[in-house]
Amino acid sequence: MKYSEMNKEQLLNELKKERERYNYYQSKRFSYDMTRGKPAPEQLELSNEMCDIKYLGDFKAENGFDCRNYGILDGLPEVKKLMGDIMGVDASKVIVCGNSSLNIMHNILTKFMLSGVGGGCTPWSKLEKVKFICPVPGYDRHFTICENLGIDMIPVELKEDGPDMDLIEKLVREDESIKGMWAMPRYSNPDGCTYSDETIRRIANMECKAEDFRVFFDDAYAVHFLDNGPEKILNIVDECQKSGNENRAFVFCSTSKITFAGGGISAVASSKANIEWYNKYLFIQTIGFDKLNQLRHVKFLKDYEGIIEHMKKHARLLKPKFDIVLNSLEKELEGLDILEWSKPKGGYFISINTIDGLADKVVSLAKDCGVLLTPAGSTFPYKKDPRNRNIRIAPSFPSVSDLAEAVRVLCVCVKICSIEYYYDKL
Amino acid sequence: MKYSEMNKEQLLNELKKERERYNYYQSKRFSYDMTRGKPAPEQLELSNEMCDIKYLGDFKAENGFDCRNYGILDGLPEVKKLMGDIMGVDASKVIVCGNSSLNIMHNILTKFMLSGVGGGCTPWSKLEKVKFICPVPGYDRHFTICENLGIDMIPVELKEDGPDMDLIEKLVREDESIKGMWAMPRYSNPDGCTYSDETIRRIANMECKAEDFRVFFDDAYAVHFLDNGPEKILNIVDECQKSGNENRAFVFCSTSKITFAGGGISAVASSKANIEWYNKYLFIQTIGFDKLNQLRHVKFLKDYEGIIEHMKKHARLLKPKFDIVLNSLEKELEGLDILEWSKPKGGYFISINTIDGLADKVVSLAKDCGVLLTPAGSTFPYKKDPRNRNIRIAPSFPSVSDLAEAVRVLCVCVKICSIEYYYDKL
């Protein structure tokens, strides 16, 4: 029987039962952290061998370049190919950078603010208003960059095959101050959503009032599947070229969740003109990136097939963790109509929606029982979820047995908050 | 006999002699590159061992942190100490970053432009004019950053113990639009000058009309001595604190010319308030820097004494190269009054001054004889040396025997240009 169909007495009975469970869990003094999408130690061990000096050989790239010395701003040719393959973009349209793709995004946006997108367009900082479309729920660090740069964020709902394109098309056609949008096309954070071909085509083709409209395509989970292989998506750079909006999209990826988190390499792909523009800007700010780490990566991972094989090992470690969470949710909550949850085929997160208005209460109740969840609201611009319902669960770091206990706590918290909600309504 | 004392016939005789030498060298089809301060392969080999996996141990920092995972934005504690020791600043005032100190300088300046220095000061991009003091000759990449950001550069002559402080004090006292200055306090690029205690004290104490005046102290060659050990300089961060201008100075260093060029780690030091400010800004733009490379560095170099021992090995390789250049110049040109040259005790360059107006001709003549020198003017803002006399020689990369030949070519070129200069005056 659903809580929504119970009378006060029935609800009080349920509440008593769940409170007893909660008290029992609390007495066990758990300490579980499901806040961040961090790889577990077993996953990191998959790449330990990459640190063997043998992968550096004579320290030379395929073109004979000594990776221990200055030179080559845009990345070793073989690494441009490798990173291009992850994003599905030709190596000629790729620049390999340092250890952080977030840093590339920030760097490009900062340059847009200070100097504009190039081609004589006005620097965004000189405009009265700059706005960005933000599919929600989304990645908090994208939103933090916008907030820090004073870019207004317009949340747009993310559906099963990408954001609400009807709404986005209408917004960008009418408002010149909308200068760009965020997008996580594969296994998005936190929903695990993958954009359909139609969504990507519509993003590439849509008519924008701002001629300097730019899409930041963060393909952070490009090869981070949980089953047999990554979902294929349309190449946004090609689609933009076909549509005549050739400079619209920048694509980003990194190996942070392929090899080492924060010890990997990152890359950006875009049109030829954008890549030339970014190369010129990079020349101003650095002599070059760490080519030894680039060499290490390409020798260890070899090629795209090598990456897929490597990611299968990650998947074997991650899948049981996702399964335990999903199975527990299903077992405890299926049919109760008090929680929705995503069933991701990849990425690092499970996204749950409580009854409207309960997310912060659930997070707080779980915290008091030793289970740390990402703060409610984090997946929305300005940390404000207007429906106060979305919570991001990061199951990668804890062990399977810890996860089992943590999700039990979560379920009890969801139940308690939901019972109280229905009780108050009566 | 000096060329300046010769008559036309004598000069023509000299010219004929030097032209014959030049033609002879030209026939040998040399190809020598003395343009960039790149370590030689033998120097890079000194650090090969650092790439051994043994230095990573269990991948843990001293505090137990797993360097393969996300976390620790400001650097491993033991690496903050190491980099702080290089700059002579306490670890609590240090942030360890990625592979490029130039990138930190650019990043901070860009933030000043967009948001100001903090504390409610106006963003520099909102001001009509922003100017920087640039000691000359100096490092071209500092000047390129300013030029790219639209910061006007005011060249100030570099003397033996630092820049002309009388002039700088006068300028900054009177002009509010002067927002900062560049400084390379040790073995400066290209002069090899080290700032005296008095110079550093005056920089820390001088009265600036702009309350948001900032000094960029690029200590790139902090431990890059050619003889027995690095010259000691006053700690600018402490001096600024003593003088009540506590947030005035940022200090930068990297291991690019200690371990691997572009494969090292970098750091910034400043006041407590500035470091907190920069940490907050870094949080917006990255999850963290490559801690595995930080760990590798500290395990390999150990401590400050370890760095000094390591730098002695570099010095043993570099000293003969500087000596061959300096000895050749002395042998061929001493007493002729046609060339001045620096006698650096460290750093990567020898700076030469031709007779006014001849630098570009010398560089061009040498190029036609297969000897590549940094383009004349490169050591000045906007690549304009008003006296057209300064040339930067980078002796680190070529072998000693190549250098011997290259400097012979250089001397002939200086002679030819100087003879023609005096001939034309008669």
C-alpha cells in the first residue's frame, strides 16, 4: 500500500517502524561518503603500471621529439589522435592540455569574457548581461564557473534523450544575451542521460540570435560505460560544420576517470578556426603541457581499443556498485511512488528525485545517520533546486558492502520524510 | 687598434679579412640554434631516474593521501615545503601548481583584469589604462602576457643590482595607472643580474599611488647557479609584510630547469591573504593539479639540499658552455669597444650589447651563416629595443664544440657590422 493512500494511523505505524530502523542504523555509527565521483582505490590500481618507466622508453614521441624538453604546444601527435578518438573528432581538430578538462573550459570562458570569441565579437565582459543555458540537473562545477564569471544561468530540464530542445530553441532564437550552453552528451552528471542524434543535430542547427553563441560539450564520460561499450553519439563538431555553424561547439574530455583522477591528461576539440584561436591563446600563457604524462598515457593505453579494454576493467568494478544501489532502491521503494531514480548505463552517478520539497530533509537525515550525500541543490545553478527534490548519489568510492548499508539508510530516510509529508497533508 | 681609431683604408682591410672568415664559415653550412633557453639532453638525463615507479612508492603523500585520486588543491604539504624552500618562503604561504609557472603568472594577471586584486579594488579591465614597469632587457614571455592583456609597458633599465629604483620610485609614486612590475630577482633573463638587498627593500617599501600595485617576482633561476651555490636574496614576501605592503608581491618558481622542461612542477608564494585569494580562485577552475608528479619530484629531489646537489650536476654541464662563449668573446673582442657582454654567475643566458643600432644586423648576418640567435628586440616590450643593441645568447642546448664554432661566427658578424658602422661614419 502506498503512503499516499494511508490514513493517519497507518502512517504513524509506518513511521514508528522506520524510525526504529533509523535508530538502529544510527547506533551503528556509520561513516559513509557518497558525495563525490571519485574512483575507488581498486580502480586506480588498474593504471599503476602506467607509472613504470618502461612506458617512457627513450622519452621520445613518434616524431622523435624529446618529451623531457620544451616544445609542442598542442600535444604529441599520437596523443592528439588518442584523445580525438575518445571524442570522435579528427586529431587535426584537437589540442591536448594538462591534467584538467575543467580548467580548459574555465580558460576558454575567461577568454571569451575578456576578449570575446574572436572575429571581432564584443568581449562578453563588456555586455550588460551574458546568459548560459544549463540543462538540469547538471554538474555543479560548470555552474560554479558561470557564477564566478557573473554569467546568468537559465536552467532547462534534462529529459531522457537530452535537454528540452523546444524550449532551448525558443530561448536562443529570441535572446541575444544567451551566449552559450553547457552539455554533457554522454552518461551525464548526474542523470546518466545520453543525447540522441536528434538532440545533437538540433543543437548544431538551431538559430541563435547571438552570433557568438558557443556550446560547451563536456564529454567527461565518453568511454565510461557500465556494460559492454560506450554509447555512440553524433560528432557535434561535424554537425556544426554541416549546419554552417562551424565554430559553435567545443568538446572536452580527460583521462581523469580512465587512469588517475587529477593525474591524467585532458583535451579539447573544435573547428579548425577555434583550434587555431585557442592555440594562439595558449601560446601566451604557457610554454607547453606535460608531454611526459602524455607519452606515458599513449604508451600505456595504446589506442582507442586499448582504452575500451581498460574501461571494461573499470566497468567490472563499478557495475556491482551501481547494481547494489539500484537493486536496493527497487526492493525497498518500487511501487511506493515516493522516489524516482535513474538507471544509468554509464558515468559515475545515480540521480534520485524525492517528492517535491524533501531532498534537503533526506540529505540532512542521512547525514545524522553517518551517510554523506552531495548537498541537495548542488546539481542546480546557484545550488537552488526549485523543486528541492534532486539528490546525486556517487557509488564509485565506497565498497560494495558499505554501499549496501548506506543505501539502506538512504531508503529509510526517504521513507521517513515521505511518511511525514503525507501525514502533514492529512 | 680599435676600429673607431682606424681610417677608411684600415677599415676596408679589416672588413676584407673578416668577410673572408665569414665566407669560409658560410661554406661550412653550419646549423646552430642559440635562440631558446632549453636544457641539453645531458641535463635532462640527470633526472631520468625520477620516472622510476619506485619514487611513487605506495602513491601516498606523507599525510597518507592517495596521490592517484582527486583532492588537495594547494599541493602536497611536503612539496609546498620543498618549493617554498626554493623561494625562501614558508610553506604556509605557498601553492604548488601544474607544470608551468608562466601559466600561474598569466592566470593571476587575467584574474586581476577581470575581477581586480580583491578587497573591493576595481577590475583592471574597467580602467582606462593599466601600466606595468618592465625592467629591460627582460623575458619576452612576460611582455607578451602584458601585450595580450592590453597592459602598457614602461621599460626601465636593469643595472647590475636590479632595475633603476630611483626612476621606478618616481614613476609609481606619481602614476596611479601603474599597477605592477615584473622582476626576475636572481640570474635574470637575459642579463644574469641578481637584485641587491637594497633593491628588494626599496621595491617592498616604495610608495605607490595605486593601492592595488603588485610585483610579479619570477624567481625562475632561484637555484640555477654556475659555480658553488645560489646567490641569496632577500625574501620579498617578508619584506613586503614588514613594510606594511603585505599583499604587494607574488613569487614564482618551477622545476622546469631542475628536472624536466615542461615536465616539472611550479609554485607561487605570497602573503597569507593573497594565497587564500588564489586558492579560492583555483577552486573555481580545477579540481586539483597533478599530485603524482609532485610526489615524484619530492621523493627524487628530497629537500632543498638535495636540489642544490642536483643543481651542481647541471652547473658542471653548463659552466663549460658559458665559459667557451665568454672566453671566445674575450679573446676576439676584448678591448675593441664594439661589444659588451654579461658575465653571469647563474641562469641560462649571456646578454650582449652591440654598438647602438647594430643588433638586428648582427642577428641577420649570423642567421645567413647558420647560427640562429633570438631575434633582436625580443628582450624588450613590444619587441622594440630602442637602441637596437641587445642580443640574448642561450648557450645551454648546443654542445661545447658546436658553441665554439657558433661564437666564432657571432664574433665575425659583430666585427663586420661594427667595421661597416665606423666606415660609414667617416
